[in-house]
Amino acid sequence: MASYARSVTISRSSFHPCRGVVCRDGDRHANHQAWQRGRSPRRYTVGVFGTLLFFGTALALLLLILTAILAREMTHPPRRTMSYALARGLPCDPGEMDLSYESWQFDRPDGALLPVWEIPGTARGGDGADSHTDDEGLCVIFVHGWGQSRLDFLPLAAPWLPHAERVVLYDLRGHGEAERSRARLGDGEAEDLLALIERLDAKRVLLIGCSMGAVIALDAAAQTAEPAARRIVGVIAYAPYTSFHRSLCGRLQRNHLPTRPVTDLALFGHMLFGVKPRSLDADRLRRIDCPVLVVHGERDIVSPIEHGCSVAETVKDAELLRVPDGEHTMRDLVEAEGHAERVEQLVAKVRGVAGGSRATSHR
């Protein structure tokens, strides 16, 4: 009886609950180790898969958040308004620079309202001492870049007054004081500029643009089939780019932020909603038939110098001023050695262009 009880006890203690077999005492530990070895790879695989799934989901979520932030900021840049100028001690309007001016809003068919400053110059066509080759005076229009406003060009307006009948500064969509609009990244903004030229009834126009503003100005000059484009007699392009995507990546790199694939996803999202950022292809540039001066910094990260070289090489009548230490700022470019002389040369060319003859050459 005692022997039977002992054998039962041994059998119970040797029974493996997971395998359902009775083991001898000597084999119990070995069998348990074998069972653990048989299950451990599965546990390891599940653990690795779960970890990868967690980090993959977190990475995708982070990518989605960064894309959403970038996409929104692209069309909703920080506004440089009167409060921006006041905080930095800058003039808020031409009146604070002792300049007479008219302030009005330029309305577009989609409801956008673009604010305009119109400053009369001292060169009056026809009856002034500084009259040009024809009876119409020269109208100089400044086109600012992404994230800027007409305030940025206000200090540059005064030197142009002796050369122009009017100097005009306006805010692009989604910038400065512009209402009922968001930034279009150059898409359709050349059409806004051409409509502004029509509204001003300007006969001879010199466009001055920086970065995205330079792209818009060149794009407007390339649309030679439009009557307003035929009134453009010259363009000064500061730091233009031929690829918006490359410029966007450069802007993020300058601020030590990730670029691709965030930029690709943001641009794809905008294209789904009908916003196609404007770039300058060779065919478009070849259509420009007015004098162009390209001013570009060799240390420009946002718009590399190769972009400016490409523009200058493709446009029929273009010159390039390379600024050795220039970056993507107007101050570096306008204060560069040789800048004033090259601008004077372009003005001399512009004065030699008769607005009427250029307008009829494309009809």
C-alpha cells in the first residue's frame, strides 16, 4: 500500500501539465527545458513584431503630424503686418518715411483683397525733366517673397522714385494685410500681378521680386500672350529658384528641420486641393523677351546659386550678378559690390525700350 502511494505521488509530481505525459524524475527538468526551447522562438517573434509595430505606428504618426504642420504653414505663413513693423521700430507705411501715397485694395474675382501702396515718383512721363523715351512714365512694382510683405520692400522704394512715375508695393495672397485668401505658393499669382498692371493702367512696368516674388515676376513676364505682360519692360530677380521643391527643402534645412519625405507628402496634399506651387521651367523662361537682371548669393541655401545661373542662361536678354558671400536675404544682395552699377545699366536698357513698340511686336 505504501509503495502504491509512493508511486502515485511520484507520478503526480512528474506529470507535465502542458504536455500531458508522465515523466521520470530524471527526465522532468530536461523535458521542461525542451518545452521552453520549443516556445521561446515564438515568444521572441511576437515580441519583435510588437515592438516594430509600435515604433512604426509612432513614426507614421510623427510623419503625419510634421506633414500637416508643414502643409499648413506653407499656405498660412507668419503675417508681417503693422504690429510686426511696430515691434521692430520699422516704418508702418510710406507716410512714416515722409512719402505721399495712396492706399487701396485690389479685389480679385474669387473675393481675395490684396492691399496696395501707390507712391508717386518724380519722373513724370511727357512733361517732366526726367521724361523717358515715350510719353508714359515708368511704373516700378515690387513683389515680395514667401513669408514677407510689402513692408520688407518699403525701405527700397525711395531710391526708385527719381526713376519712376509710380512705385507700387502690394501684399501677395495670404501675406501681410491681404484678406480672404491664403498663400498660393506662386500658383496663379502671376495672373494677379498682370491684373494689377491692368488696374494701374501702367504702360511701362519694371518688376522687382525676391525669391518667390522673383518667380512670380518672371512668370508674369513669360506670359507674352497677355496684353499686360507686353507692358513689362524689365525684371530684377533677386534669388529666384527654378524648383519650388528644392527651395522648400532648402528653407527647412536652414532651420535644421527634416525634409523628404515630409516635403513630398505636403506638396502632394496641396496638389489634391488644387494648389500647384509654381516653378520656372526652361520653356517658360525662353518666352521672356525683356531685359532681366538676376542677383544671386553664392551662399544661398534656400535657392542655390545654380538656380540663378540657370535663369540667366535661359532667358534671352539676362545678366547675372553673383554675390560671393550673399545668402537668401535682400540686405546681402542690394548692398553687394557692383549692385548699383548693374541696376543702373538695366534702367538704361529699360529707358531705351519704347512701350508702344514692344506692345505691338506681339500682336
